[in-house]
Amino acid sequence: MSTLWHGRFEGGPAEALQALNDSLPFDRRMFREDIAGSRAHATMLADVGLLTVEERNAVIAALEQVETEFAEDRFETVPSDEDIHTAVERRVTEICGDPGAKLHTGRSRNDQVATDVRLWTRGAIDEIIDLVLGFQATLLGHAEQAGGAYLPGYTHLQQAQPVSLSHHLLAHGWALARDVDRLFDARRRTDVSSLGAGALAGSSLPLDPVRTAELLGFAGVFENSLDAVADRDFVLDTLYALAVLGVHLSRIGEELILWASEEFGFIGLDDGFSTGSSMMPQKKNPDIAELARGKAGRLIGHLTGLLTTLKGLPLTYNKDMQEDKEPLFDGIDTVRLTLLALDGMVSTLTFRTDRMAESASSPYAAATDLAEFLVSRGMPFRQAHAVVGEKVRRALAGEASLADLVANDDQLGPEAAGLLEPGVSPHRRTTRGAGGRTAVASQLDRFRAQLARDQARTSQ
């Protein structure tokens, strides 16, 4: 079997080596990027006089044929095709002969694979950003329609203070906005061409890395050939952004799981985005939310795994770096599917606002409002906290209702007791970013503006 290095070796590689070494089964999904890079490289070689116009045209025509064969699933591999680069070059040479054998002039698979992965990652990030923006729009739509609906807010999974439903939904929307920003940042650092760095030291040939970068639409070009082939920071950046996004989707999933339970009963699930039980006919399970929660561990594992792989590698390229693609590909696939399913689940669910309001109607949830009532009349907060805490203790002991104790207290009185009425507390908070009607209206405006800015960034 012929290899790219057969001139140096008397025999072919062992079967076990071949099986371990080959990456074509998973890196063939970069065939479009590999062909785009080869097309740009051939064009540059002709520009600098290392290919004739006729040779360039023959190579590009062959590349177009190979791309069609891959796209139509007609590409036939041979045992020597150890990766997508080898396969494409081998087939191009079969089609056009000697011009194809010149395609690798001034190029190594080291700078070639780095370029391919950057091209693929750049496009994948764009797709994930679009999906996150779509999910944010779904959350925004629900927040706009929620009106005055409110529910308990929680700390330590214990009821804390009631909050508006719009406010709660926007909290997840803002977290996703940070994910979008992280993805844009990862994309910026990905958008640098490595082509022209060669195996590690550049080339004595008159290559033009700036030209290939322009042809491939990269925003920048590598500065150091050693760093160019050794750098996988952009993969780590992407995996980190995906892992944090996965954590946020997991948190949303966890809340949906709780809210869909009989104990909470805050939402009803659409049949198309839930599952049943093989044994219990009454069940409707939030499997999508559970999978969103479970996939976060997978994404975190991809990041920590690649960090561990890269931590001890000397400059420059080492075969260990082949382990960058599978976690990257799977991470993108995992987030893509999770976002599509979770967006569908959230867009079709029904909010049971009556159940939310009932759950948030406890007068004890307005205890902080009572303390702030006293503060507004000049009492130090710590003293106010103690006064209200004493009323709560007596009410829980069965002495009287909290409302009666407050109404009959000289420092509080009937006006303060009115704060305990259902639906009063969640709309009293007026500070920036709070959950009252006026504050939420302003927050909705800011969120719409942020979403519009991020949508505009995708077209730049």
C-alpha cells in the first residue's frame, strides 16, 4: 500500500498502525473545507508561478469532481486513504495526473488540517449562533405574552420572593446572550488562516499565505509558522463556549423538569415534544429537558478531555492533536440537536399561570417587602429584618395569621398588611433589572435591542 511517505520506508504500515492512525471515518465530514483549501492553494500556486494556468484549471476541475463525488456519496475510498487530505489528493491525481501531484507543493498536512478545522469550526459556530438566537426569540415571545403572570422565585430550591414570569424567562435569555458573545469571540480567534505555515517552518518557495487567506475569507493570517500548526486554542475556545452553553441549557432543562411535575404543575407539555411510559399509561415525560441536562456532562467532558490531551505537547505538531476533531464534531452535533429539540419543547409548552400564582400566594414570600416598608420609614434594615422575622415566627407558631400580626403592629399596620395580598409583591420592585412591570418593560426593550444587535453581527 502506497503512503504519502513511502519513499522513506521499505515496507507498508502494519495493519494495527493503519487502523489506529486513520482518521478518514470521522474527518471526511470536512471534505468541503479540504477542497476549498486545496482550491485556494492551487490558485495561489498559479499566482506565484508554481503551477501553470492549465495545471491550475485541471486541478480545480478535478477538485470540483471530487466534491461532487463526496456530496453524492459516490466517493470510493482505498486503504491508503488515511485521512480526508490523503483521499482528496489521491483522487485528484487519479483524475488529472501530474498537476494533481503538484497540489501539495509548499503545503503540509499540518497546516492543511489546521486550516480545514478552522474553516469547519467557523461555519459550525455560525450555525450554533443562529440556533441560540432563535431560542432567545422563543423565550422573548413568551416573555412578551406573559403579561402580569408571576410565580415563586427560589433560592436553595426554597420559595424566596415572587417574580414575574417575564422576568424569569428573560433571565435565561440574558444567559444565552452571553453564550452568543462567547461564540462570537471563539469565532474571531478561529478566523485566522494557517495555510502557508508548512509542516512547521514555512517554505523556501514563493508562497503567498495572505492570498490563500483572502481566497478562503479569513480575517487574518498566522504570524508564526510554529504556532500556526501547534495552535488548537480555537478548538478549546469553541468547546468552552459549547460547554457553558450546555450548562445553561441544562439549567433550563432542570427547571422544565420541575415545572412539568405534578408537584409544581407550572407547565403543560405538547405531545410532540414529550414521551410516554411503556408501562404506565398516565405518564407524560419531559425527555427533551432531561437529555438537555444530561448532554451538559458530555460537553464538559469534551473540553476537559482535549485540555488534558494538549497540556503536555511540545511544539509543534504531534499526532495527539488528531484527537481534537471528534470532541469538536460531537460537541457541535450535540448542541445543535439539543437546541432544536429544546426550542421546540419551549415554543409549544403551555404556562399554567393560575397554578404559578397559587404557589406564589404565600404571605411569607412578601416578608422582604415588609422589611423594606419599614426601611422606607427610616428604620435600619437589620432592625427591620428582626421585626418582620419576629412576626413570621409568631405566625408559624400559630399565634395568628401573618396578615393580622402585621395589621395590628404599630410599626407596620394595615398599609403594610396590604403588601401580603397575592400579586402585590412581584410588581413592587422597580430597580433596573428587577421584576416589576415598569422594570420588566424596560428590560424587554433592552433584550430586544441586544437580540437585534447579535442578529446583525451574524451578517457582518
